[in-house]
Amino acid sequence: MDLDYIVSLLENRPKMIIGAGGINELYYLVTGYILGRSGTNLETSFEKGFAETFNAFISEYYHCNSTQSWADKIEYFEGRENSIAAFIAHYKSVKVAVERQWFSEKNTME
């Protein structure tokens, strides 16, 4: 199980993952999950840089350089009702961008 799997579960069965909670509960879940895997052989390279990369993406996307968490920024700009769907969309965008960068760097090294 990795972060992609959790996001896919969230997309298909959000109540199973966060119950009646919202984006802040998701933030705590994702943060705890990543911290729990950090420094182990289970941690993926994407998870290793997720917090910094995702928060930077959200700050740039919403043109908001506050010290708030990515969850607070998403909820502020998208509203509580749309925040989980917005997180999923942003997560997928960041995932694709990171994979493209990794692929580009790998091909440059060869």
C-alpha cells in the first residue's frame, strides 16, 4: 500500500478513508502516513518529497504564499464541499509532473 493507493481509495470511497471528516482530517492522515514510512524501505521517492512539493504546488496554484497548510489553502479557495475533490485533482497533477521530471532527468543522464 502506498500513497497512490490511499488516494484511489479516497476517490472511490471517501467515507472509508476520512469518515465524515474533511480536508484537514485528510491532511493529518497523509502527514501521519508519510511520517510513518519515512526512513524505511517502504517509502517511495514521491512520498519522500511530497510535503514540500505538494505545498509549493498549492501555493503557486492559488497564488498564496501563506504559512498555512496545503489543506487550509485548498479549503479556503475551494470550499469545504469541494476540497477533497480538489485535493485529488491536485495530487494527480503533482504526481504526473514529478513523474515527467524524473523521466526527463533519467533520459538526460543516459
